[in-house]
Amino acid sequence: MLIKVKVFPESAENKVVQKSVDFYEVYVRARAEHNHANILTAHLLGEHLGRRLKMVSGATRQNKIFKAF
């Protein structure tokens, strides 16, 4: 299952908002430097879905695609 994600780094709080069946907005307090925002995004989204995730594309972009296992 592929999941589309739009990440908002340096937000006021960490939260996951489901916009559709396969699209989420993830707000993270971490900065988009040294992969911190990506790591926190994968962690928060994985907890929200109850599944393991792997980033497929978008490592340096705001829009990302994750694969759920």
C-alpha cells in the first residue's frame, strides 16, 4: 500500500491529519535538516497507522511517498 504524505516541518506540534484514504498531512516540530523531519514523520505516521513504513520517494521534498508493510 502506497501512502502520499505532505510534511510540514517546524510546526507548533506533532500531529497526523488524514485528508483521504491514502493522503496524509504530517506536522512535525523537527527541522528539515539532517533527515530529522523524515525520521519523525515516518515514526508518527507508522504509529498512527499501526504499520511499518519505508520512504519510497521524496526524501528532500515536502511531498513524500511511503510504502506500508
